[in-house]
Amino acid sequence: MDLPDPEMIAVLRDKTPAERLAIANGMWRSARDILLRLLAAEHPDWSAKQVARETARRLLRGALEHSSEHFGES
């Protein structure tokens, strides 16, 4: 995993916790929206519900994989 640029660290350090949370939320929403569009394009035969379900599964799986790596679980 790449470390943030020192300049970005300085910018984020000057933000309030609420501002940092809003930035993280915006990044997560963007990732979700990109993944929704990608899956819909790759699977035109899927319903909107199927696309949404797969998007959620992939986002959750990534969070779970990162969590288990962080805590040394396999």
C-alpha cells in the first residue's frame, strides 16, 4: 500500500475531523458509482438489483480483506 504524499498529509492535518470524514465519504461514493457503471457495462444482461448487489459485495469484500490483513488474520 502506498503512503500518502507528505503534502497531502499536511493538507489533511489542517482539516477538521468532520471535513476529513466528508472527503472519505466522497471518495467512497465515487468508487461505488464507478463500480456500478463498470459492472452495468460489463454485464448488460444483469438487472439493476444484480449490479447493486455485486457492487456491494465487492466493496464489502475489499473492506473485509483489508481488515483481516490489518489484524493479521487469514
